Amino acid sequence: MNFLRKNLTDNQLLDLYKKLLRPRLIEEKMLILIRQGKVSKWFSGIGQEAISVGIAAVLDSDEYILPMHRNLGIFSSRDIPLYRLFSQWQGKANGFTKGRDRSFHFGSQEYKIIGMISHLGPQLGVADGIALANKLKKNSKVTAVFTGEGATSEGDFHEALNIASVWDLAVLFVIENNGYGLSTPTHEQYRCENLADRGIGYGMESHIIDGNNILEIYNELSEIVASMRTNPRPVLVEFKTFRMRGHEEASGTKYVPEDLKELWAKKDPVDCFRTYLLKQNVLRADHDEKWRNEIKFEIEEHLLNANNEAEITASYEEELKDVYQHYDFEAIKASGEKKNIRFIDAISQGLKQSMERHNNLVLMGQDIAEYGGAFKITEGFVAAFGKDRVINTPICESAVISAGMGLSINGYKTVIEMQFADFVSTGFNPIVNLLAKSHYRWQEKADVVIRMPCGGGSQAGPFHSQTNEAWFTKTPGLKVVYPAFPHDAKGLLAAAINDPNPVLFFEHKQLYRTVYQDVAEDYYTLALGKAALLKEGSQVTVLAFGLAVHWALEILAAHPSISADLLDLRSLQPLDTETIYTSVRKTSKVIILQEDSLFGGIASDLSAMIMEDCFEYLDGPVKRVASLDSPIPFTKALEDQYLAKGRFEKALLELINY
């Protein structure tokens, strides 16, 4: 291996060596512990330490790094106390996830490290969001994000590179090309000779660096990072290296040819650098031995602390408390003049006033800038707030949602518009596996609202007419809001933006330009999780939300003899069970109306909850009325047949007469 020290001093060389040595000795201890059954799982980075150490060495301590599970050198270089890492790996309270996740699936704002999720790809988009926040702050900071060669096949990789390139974000994309994705060799994963070549397609500068040569890494990255700070842009770096051990220890390496292992063993980054330093008389053998003993002592001392730490005691209250970040709702009453406006105007007004209230609020979505969005809700926003805060995105929902998480990590609020709620499926992974779980996993908020224009009735067919709230109501960590009236839409949207937790905000397209209401012109908020009692009666409780509320109002108006409580749920997660149960106990009959298809919808859970908690009050079966269990069709006759509205009246009358 050819080492070029350039202008590095002896002390700098020795510092790099000690930083290489520390993760290696920690790993060697971990391999002993896993054989002893004291650690459940381990992903070894032996042979790849130079990449992590080199990147940590060239970045400032306040610059974010998003590593993976073989990048122990990132954590050790940023001087995280070892006992906290040992506690994390043992699932104890002094770790970073309170025993809720293992390995390096955590982050730390204190050390500016944002850990991975097992789905790999979304963390690249998170890096984009962090870098976008840096760009808005104009602080000239660089963000580094790691991925392996296998994850470069994921769509999120390509989406994230494209966004970073289009937006000139200072992201250092790091590919550790270590030869295998678990057992699949690289020639079965991609056809290009070098993964760095993929940068060409995104107009992105790229480099190939020997991932086992700490001096090549440090020297080249020092220049690249310095350049990125003065000329912000993304850079793709492919590190050629090798994974000497299994994907994780249980996997083994039997699939790797012996001659290949022997070849790379000769390129060991720690041993080769040590030999070089000894030959250059920079390192003395006795100093090397002394440092090794000091690190081993540190490991044993911190390991003892972790071992002596009590096992976590399970607590229902503690577990449920951390699903969402605690938030003290600020009730701001509607005041000032009222104006009769449409549902769509209320959404636009709520967004605009929130933008005025929160200087750190950023809007992102397809065509939302000068064009004003597919439904013109953000028309005029660019003139009012500028393109830095009203951002057109490429068509890549997954990376955009991940970027929203990155913005949140770096101090911003985000509202993301899905052009149609149907399209959220291409961003499903970061919503349910990243945004929803981040606070529970490592107490990091996801201050992101995703606006969801949804619903049928306009003959738009299966790709533009779904009401897919049930995809998200079952995912702990998400909040789901679904207003039916302009007043509610404005106040609930403002509250959702204030809330630091991820919120899916459903807006029925049929309501946009058909429903009017007198709405206060000033800013106000309405609490999430509170249903609205629209009609009061004694015979039956009707539960509905969204467009279905208007269907219910229409049918009840046609039957004035029916005395009904009509509850507009407004918020599906959290759910106002107290108001629901109070009504049910009064009327003793319940009918639930939803636009979504029947099986697996929110009506099913509502029915089960009422049966479990209010059974002794019921004088009839809990009725569910929903759309057909088929995709929503295009032609009017088929769509009318599909939608639940046409079946509600018959079901309501049957229940009344039960």
C-alpha cells in the first residue's frame, strides 16, 4: 500500500493511527462477547475502519454524519463514551434507544450522528434534508452519509442523488463498496465497472478512493470537503474496500473465495498503516503497545459499567409515552372578521398564516412553487415567501419525505404536498419506518406534515381517487387528521404544523370547491383528537369523517324523524374515544360511515372498540357502511355503485328499526 503523508505532521499521523486502533480493539472485544452470548448481534467493520475514521477526521464536530452499522469508527472518533455504546448493544437504559432498537440503529443530536434504519435508502434522503437546512442557514456545513454498494440499487439512492444535485446540496455521498451484499457479489448487483460512474448521470462530481488507505482518504477528503464548504455541491465518493467478516457474525464467510480473503487481509488498514509508521520512525513499538493497553483498559472499564447496569424493566406507561413527542397544545381561539370561503381557501389560508408564524417552515411538493400546486392551494406563495421556502421537488416522494425528516433533525418544520394521496405509496417506507418510529427509537421528533388530497366522486379512477387513511392509522407514531369543513380544516392544519410529530393531513378533493363556511380570517388552532358533535339526538350515533360527513347530513336531512347524534371524527389518530363512548352510551345504537372500502378500514376498529367497551349499552349490532372491497373505478355508474353513500340510507333505517 502506497502511503503519502504530504504535509501531515507526526502528531497528525499518530492521531489517525490511534483513531484506527480504537474501533479495531473494540471490535475484537465484541467478537469475544458475541461468542460468549453477551451480545445478540454484531455487524463487523473490521478491514473498513479507515473510511469511517478518515471521514470523521475531516468533518467538523458540528457537521452531521449518517453512518451505517459497520461504521464504529464514526462513533468512536466523536468520543461517545464507550459505556453508552456497550449499553446500547446490550439493550440497557444508558444506551440511546432505551432497549428499543439494537446495533447502530440510533442517532444522537449531541454528537451530530444520525443512525441508520435497516431499509438503508431513506437515510440518503435524510442527509439531503439536513443539507437543505444548512443551505437555508447559509452556514457552509457539509453532511456525510454512508451506504453500501448493495443499497445503490435502491430507488432511494437515485432519488437522493438527484435531489442533491438539482438543489446544490453539500452532501458527501459515501459508498463503501466492500464486495458483497450479504452473500451476493457485486457482479450480480450492478453492471457498471465503478459505482462512482453513477454520479455522471446526475451531473455530480465523483471520486474513487482506496478505502483501506487512511492517508489517501484523509488527504483527498480534506480537499474535497474544503471545496464543498466554499462551493456547496454534492460529491459522490466510492471507497474500494472489503468486508472481512460476515454480513453479521452468524452469516459467516463461506461464500467468499479463500484467495480473495487472503488478498484483502494483506491490505488490512490498521496493520498496513502501523507497518508504515514503524518504518518511518513515526511510531515506536513500545508506544504502540502502551496505546493498545490503554484502549483495552478503557474498553474493560466501560464494559464493566455497562455490565453492572440494571436490565430494563418493562413499563406500559413508559413505552406508550415515547411513541409521540410530548406536545403542549396551544389553543388560539378564532377571532376577527369571518368570511364565507371554500374548503380549499381555508387550507391555503391556514398554510399561509403558518408560514408567517413559523420562519422555519418549509413547503415542498411537485409543482407547488410558481404553478401553485395541482389544486392551486399554494398559488402566490413564492411571491410571499420566496423559493427557498416554497420548493418544487422532482417526482420522487420517498426521498422528499426523507428530506422532510432531515429538515426536522436540523431545526425546520416541513409541510409536504402529495399531488394526490394515491401517490404516497411511493413514499410509504420513510413514513411508516422512519418518521413514525424515530421518536420511539431514539427520542428524535419528526416535525413533518404530509398533505393528502384524496377521495372519489370525480371519476378520476383507481390512481387518483383513493381515500387511504387506513394505511396509516394502524402505524404507531403517526397522527392522522381528516376534516370535513373549512373552519376545521384551517384550525386543524395550523395545529398539525405546530405539533412536532408526523401528521398525515387528509383533504377530500370533492370538498375543495363545493363546501363553503364562515371562517375567521385571523390565525387560530383546533386541537387534534377532538370530534365535533354536528347533530344531537337520542336514537342512534352516526360516526363519519371527510366527505362521508356530508353524505350523513344529507340522508339525515331527508329523514327528520330520525333523532341522531352525528359525530364528525375530524381526527382519526389520536381518536376521541371519550366523545364516541358518551354518545353510544346515550343512544345505544351505532352506525359508522366511511368512504374507504370495508375490510381493514377505520370503521372496523371503531366497531371493535365499541363492542369491547360499550357492549352492555348496545341495543343493536354496530353497523359499518363502506365502499366496495374493490379498487375505485372510473366510470360514473361504477363509481356511484362503489361508494358507500348509496348504501347508507338503507343500513341506517334497518338499524333504527332493529
